[in-house]
Amino acid sequence: MKETSDTLILNGEKVSADTLMSRNEPPKKKRKKWWLRLILSHPILAYVLIVGGTGAILSKYWKPIDRYFPALNELIHSNVSDQSDINYEVYKLRQSERTYARGIAVCNLQTTSLAACRSAYLASEPALADISNRVGKLDSAWQNELDHRAMPDVCRQTGSNEYHALDQYVLQEQRVMAVMKAVDPKSPANVARMKEQLSSIGPAEVAAVATVTHLPPWPKECAGY
């Protein structure tokens, strides 16, 4: 390579300093199209805009979708309006019930301290909140059925009993949760007040859990409601 005042001889070719500098500059990155940026940054919104009406078709396949795209399932079934929505909400309700029951099970052990039991309840609060959300959606859908669809009295009574039992279960568990959140395990006065509150709540909570656990099967004549 031979250098002159204004140029460089590179591989037998005259190359100006400006040209050489431009060759060394990194290539500028092309900005992605606006619609591609939208899809990458907001995939669920993009689904709504692009897929649109096919949500009704996808709702029937909620089990495989829930395995890989749970957020998409929540979007599709956000409004409980058909049997697929109900099946999905019941499935998620059962999941949260099992998660909640496992979370607070440690409190049934005599060796568990109050602090450990309280921590277990607080950690299980999201599961209880999800139970409340699912029960609320299903209960609203059931009330809509009662208002707009004819059905045998036995179906009306059975369904109403079930949702009343679920509502009571959620209410009593929320009462226990509130007590657990408020108590200070290090304060003897706080603990004493908590025991009084739980003694007052206890019978109703036990009854609510028992009722939900032993709900009768859905009558055969009510299939489809």
C-alpha cells in the first residue's frame, strides 16, 4: 500500500481517504415496518387486529392453546358467552382451587408456627383472587342463563345452589385471608385478637368448604344447561 497526500494506493487502486472512511462506517440498520413493530411489541393486540373473527373457532381448542399461550386463552374467553368459555373458566377455577388448597395445607399441621401459616396464606392470595374472579364470571353467566333461557326447575335450583355455595366459599376464605393479613405474629395482643376473629369465622368457613367439597353431581336431565 502506497500513500500520497490525498489518496491511498490499495491493491493497485487509488482510493481517496473519504471513500475509505465511508467503507469503514458500519451499515445503518433499517427500521422495521410499523406493522412488524406492532406485532413484536404487542402480540395479543396484533392477534385481535389480524385474526379477529377466528377467535370463536379457536375458543373450542382452549386446552392446547392454554398449554402454550395462556394469555391468549384469557383474551379469547374474557367474556363468558358459550360452552367453551364455561369449560375454560371451570378448568381454571379448579386449578386455582387446588393451588390454594395446597398453599394453605401447611396450616393443618400442629407443628406449623403462626408466622409460617400466615406466610402460606399471603403466598396463596393470588390463587384466592383468581378463584373469586372465575366464580364471579361463571355466576354472571349463570344469571344471564336464568334471565334469558327456559329450563326445568330442577336445573335452576341445582345451578343456583352451586353458585351460592361457591360465593359463600369465596366470602369465608376472604374473611380468613383478611385476618391473616392484619395480624402481627410478634404481637401477643394481635394474636389474641386474631384467635377470637378466627373462632367467630371458623364455623362458617368449615361449612362453606364442606358444602363446596360435597356438591351433588349435575342432574342428567340438565345436560346442555
